[in-house]
Amino acid sequence: MKYFQILLKNYNCGNKFKLYRDIPTLNEYVLIDSEVTGIETFRLNEKDHWELEEYKNVDEILQIPTLQLAIPLSEIYEGTTFTAKA
């Protein structure tokens, strides 16, 4: 079952993002991990290339410039309990 979840997560990150990149108005794409503290933000730069910014620590602040929004990861993950991985 764990192997299937990993494949599903990879599909969501890879294949869906390929589809979303074709949306002409999309400038940012945010993936929030529900199993560990981790957020990946992809932003379209001035050369129309996608750049990755990663957040891995609960004391960081997620920046979403297109929405003029800054959210502490501590708020995003508030009340979240992660299970230990085998």
C-alpha cells in the first residue's frame, strides 16, 4: 500500500503539473505534503522557466507573491500529527 501512495504522489506532482503548465494564466503552483513538513512552490520566472522553492522547516514562511500572501508553515501544519515512517 505504501508503494502505491508514493506512485500516486509522484503522479500528482509530475503529470498534473505538466498539464497545469499549459494554463496560460498560471504563475505559481504549490504542493503541500501531508505526510511530512514540506512545501514545494513552482514559480514562472521572467524567462518563462519554472523555478522551484522548497520549504522544509516549520519555522519558515510560505511566500505566495501572486496573491500577496505570506503564511507561516506553523499555521499550515497546526494540529497535524505525522506518523513515523518505517
